[in-house]
Amino acid sequence: MTTRDAARAAHTAAAVQRFVETDLDRLLDDRAAADPLPALLVLFHRTAAGVPAYGAFLRERGIDPASVQDAAAFGRLPLMTKPDYFRRFPLPSLCRGGSLSACDMIAVSSGSTGEPTFWPRALTDELAVAARFEQVFRDGFQADQKSTLAVICFPLGTWVGGMFTAAACRHLATKGYPITVLTPGNNRAEIMRVVRELGPQLEQTVLLGYPPFLKDVVDAGIVEGFAWRDQAIRLVLAGEVISEPWRDLMAERLGLTDPARDTASLYGTADGGVLGNETPLSITVRRFLARDPDAARAVFGQARLPTLVQIDPFERAFEVHDGTLVVSGDSGIPLVRYHIADEGGVIPHAQLIGQLRALGFDAEAEARRGGARGVRALPFVYVFGRSHFAVSYYGANVFPDTVIIGLEQPEIRELVTGKFVLEVRETDDRDRELWIAVELSVLGIAAAPDPLRDAVADSILAVLRRLNSEFANYVPAVRQRPRITLWPIGHPEYFPVGVKHRYSRSPQRG
């Protein structure tokens, strides 16, 4: 073994030992009360000195790393972007020491914004992400006390979701959690086989995957006569904003008694890993705001409801730039003021809790009704998603998460999967029309298409008028009703199997 290999092995062993021996409560309570700036400056100086691409990035802009010693100087550093940073430099130069050998795995981003991107990482980079899973599994699912089957339902292969999630869950098992991990990926038949045969042998089963796909799995199980309510099922979600009606629907079908502790969404990216996670407190807040659009407007500036997570600012530090998120954190490719471009914001814990109390809601007291776990004074980050997933129609942005709510209304939700594609089409007369392709569930395929098409259009239109003031005021009344097309599950035109779903398409001629 070379000296370099020995040093790397020692570094990895020390990191794993710290992870295994660290008490989550003590760590996060200490960090909630501490200033993350010193750790942020250490990250910057290590990256400037040890990552060749970042050193060149700074030199091109005439920045002396020694001059960056406080928050103001850090805030003046240039933003990292994919075009200006990641795609300009060779991949090895983006890594510590300028070598891919500093990492032991490479994942591929989904390519939802264009060309897929490679993201190297090492085992030590996964431990910060595993801590986010630990919050979910410990605080919500009490997996430190219950034998748990973790079923990875994200696609496997080079794509980041499945392998990263499987690794994080195994790290929790290494820490002593009674977790058993299986990786059927997005193979619905194999998932059902695993849950049927192994689920009853453990105290609870956690399904981890993209929300529309997990809904497909649950719906298919119901059609097959599988009694989901006979098992203690929990859900870990990622990749998309869900609505609270969606959470309620899944709770009803699975028999979940406490949605704030039986489900959790993760906010993550291929480049940064899991950046934040829903907690019992953040879900409690979100469910209150879902019931009161005026309160949501007071908090977020609009009735549209974002994903609301809490973060560990020592692992992933957030800023806001022109209404979009910027993150810094260590990884296989260290990130210093990386512009994710997700629309959202940051709210200090005390500010949000105080604002909610002024609105008559004591979020912390309500969250503690289900137990003290998961009620921590960590900052909040909210994420609407990327604005390019919306379509512009008569000057109004139509966002996928608003359409989702329309598809989750009681009169139609059994008949659709929740997947759809937004398009703005131009007719031969140059009129613009809003088209929405909707994927049918197993039950929906058997329904009469014309009444269902009308019911879907009515439901979506009602939600758009209620929650999207731009749509209600900008779009002429005669042009507001969407044109609906219905498609079977997995149709290759709009809903191909095995790739990450896209909720919008570029404008086209009808």
C-alpha cells in the first residue's frame, strides 16, 4: 500500500468512526445553536488550495483566496454554474487533488435540464447524506427501535438516486440501526414480491422512490388485492414537489396514522447529494399552510406550496440569489456558492416559527403531539422547483405542482397516476392552447374517456383559477380550459418507462 493510499484509508476510517459514534441529537442541537460561517470559510480555503479548477476559476476573476476572511467577502465570490465552471474544466480538475482517484464512485445526473453530467464522490461524501436519512429514519420512523426493511425503488444503474440511497441506508445499518436493504429498483413486480415475502418478517417497511412511481406501485398492489394496511409501510420521497392531498391519499391507501412521521421528502441533487429533508416539524408547518392559502401567501409570497425542509447548515449552507437557491458544501466535487437555480428561499427557524405564531399557529407544540423527536431549531429551506419546468401561457406561468393538485381531487384521483405533460400548442390560426397529456391508472383505462377527459379538465381548471392569480387574470376566460389527452401507463410518447419523467415540453404547433 502506498503512502497516499494509506492516508486515504486512514481518512475514510476516521470519517466512518465519527459517523458511527456521533449522537444525532447532540450533533444537530449543537449545530442549531452555532455559527456555520467558520466551517464555510474552511471549505472555501480547502477548495481554493486543493481543487485545481476552483483555483483557476478564482484567478481568472482576480480573487486572492487570502482576502476571503468574513461573510461579506464570501458573499462576493462568483457563483459556480454548470456552464461557467463544471463544463469548462476537465472532470479530474474539479476533484480534490485534481484526480478522479480521490473518489471511488461516479454517478450520472438525470439530465432533466439537458446533457447528463458526471458527479464523482467518495464514501466519506456519502456520510453527510446518510445523516439526512438518519433524521428521517430515526425521528419519523423510529428505526433505531424497529426492525426495518428498506426497499430502494429508485432506478438503479449509473443514475444517482438508487445507488446513493442504497449506500446511505447501508451506512445506517453500519451505525447499528436494524435496517435491511433490498434494491429491486423500479421493477414493480419485484418490489411487490419483496414486500409480500419479506415485509411481514420485519416490524416496518420503507419504500423509497419518486412519488408518481410509488403511487403506481401502491395502486397496482390494490388492484392485485394486496392488503397494504396489514403492513406498517413508510415512505421516503424525492425528486418532485408533492401536495398535501397527495400525502393524504397515500396515507389513506396505506393506513398511515401520522403522515408527519410516516412520510418524508428529501431535497437533493446529483451534484450535492441530499441537501435537506422534511422533518415532523416542517411537515406540520406545510400541512397547516396547505389548509390556509392566505397564510401560505404570507410566508412564501404566493399560495403555491413548495417543498419545505430543514437543513444542517454545517453540511449544506444556503443563500438566495434573485429568488433562486445557492448552496455550498463538501462533496466529491466541492461546491462553493453553487447556483442550483431552484426557485426557493431560506427562512431562519425563529423567524418562521414566530411568523406562524402571529398567524395563530404554534407549529412546535402541534408537532410535539406526535412525540418530541424531529422538533429541532434548524433553518428552513423551501423549494418550488425550477421555473423552466413551468410553461408560459398568455404571460402566466403554469407550474406542474399546481396541476398535480388538480389531479388529486377525489373525483378523479383513482383514475390517474399523477403523471402528466404540460404543453402550449399553437393552432393553424396562431391561437395558443394549453394541452395536458395525462397518464391513466389501471382503473382509469377502463373508464369512459370523454367524461373522464371533461372531469380532468374541470378539476385542473378549478385549481388553476383558485391558486394561480396570474392564470386567472392574464389568460382570457375562453382560453383557460385545458385540452386533455389521456394515455395508458408507460406510453412511450409521453410516459416512457425507465427514465426520469419531464412535466413540460417546449411550445409546438398543434
